Amino acid sequence: MRILGGMANRYELNYDWSKLGPTEWTDFSVVTLQVDLHSHHRGAAVRSAIDGWWDAMPKDAESEMFPVGEEVAYDGGCRFPDPVRVNDHHVTAWIVSQGQDSFDSIAHYAEELRGIAEKADPDVIITWTELPHR
């Protein structure tokens, strides 16, 4: 697992991520980037901005990537489970993709998510966690 925090908030695409985890990456692997957003003073604004972004996307149940059958947002080759409000200052979101362009797609939406969060709070702290693929 590679965790990027305490540095610039921009996510840097890492093709070596495909080597993470106990299973060899294939075009069928599910790749997940966990995004932790922490705002010391504007947590409600960050949460509202992230919720607005998520709410605007179409939703459906994706049983292959999300066996529980929950409704997830989707756009441009990525899926987005419902973000979770951890507390008044912290939100966790996930960007999930599968296929040949999964890493590029995730990097694209990571930048979009960063822009939305920073518009709500220019001082938001973002930690990117590349989870092992499955």
C-alpha cells in the first residue's frame, strides 16, 4: 500500500501500483484509490461539495465490483461508492476502476475531486491511499 500525505495535495499517477498486493494485476483487477479529506475549519463545506459532486452522477448497482449490490455513482470508467462522513472535519471517498485504463481514469478523477475539495476549503488536507487491487 502506498500512502501519499503530508505533501502536495495533487495525486501523482503511479503505474507501479499494479504491482501492489498478493495478486497479479490483470485487466479484470479492481483498483481502488481511497481519498481522505480533512478540513480543520470548513468540514461541512467540504462534505457538502463532495456530496454535491457525488449526487450529480448517475447511479446503479454494480454486482461485479461491489458484490453487496449497493448503488454506486459512475462516470468515465470509474465507480464511486457513497462518501462517508467520519466526523465534522473528515470525509473518506473512494475512486474505483477496472480495466486497461483504470490507473489513468483514477488519476483523472482524483484531480477532479481535489479541485472540488480545494474550492470548498483551500487548506483541505488530502491523503491518497492506493489500496491493493483485487
